[in-house]
Amino acid sequence: MLQNPLASAAAALGIAGGTALLAPVAAPTLHGLAGIAVVGFGVYASGSTLVNAANFLSETASGILAEGTSTAGLIKDTLLSKPKPLIPVKEIPFRW
């Protein structure tokens, strides 16, 4: 398939001219796209973390707030209201 050499030269010149016109815009465009990708990943990561935390708290709360529990029982049995068990101190012999 034979092509006209002038048509080939015109096509090559058009591609080179378009590249020369877009070259100053290419680097900021790539940086902008990379920035958008990084921000998008951050939004995705923080959103999935919040969803996982909400699911964990929901499952924990449903385990604590089982049927048949009273408010007084919940307050009495929470970790904050339980006193720490006293652990006997082991005596350490002192030697000279």
C-alpha cells in the first residue's frame, strides 16, 4: 500500500506539533491526576475504616445489650464500674 510522501510528512508534522503544544501542560496534568488519585485513596481508606469501626461497635453493642438486660444491670456490670481485683503482693527477700 503506497502512501503519498507529503501526506505522511503532514501527519508526522501534525503529531509533532500537537505534542509540542501539549508538552507544557502534560507534567502539571499528570501531577494533578496523581494528586486526585492520592486524595481519592485517602477518602476510601478513611471511609472504610469508619465503616469497619461502626460495624465493630454495632456488633459489640448488640452483644452487650442482649435481651433481658436491665439498665441497672448494664451499669453495674460495665468495665468502668467493676473494681480491679486485688492481687496479693509477693514478698521479695532482701539480701546484703
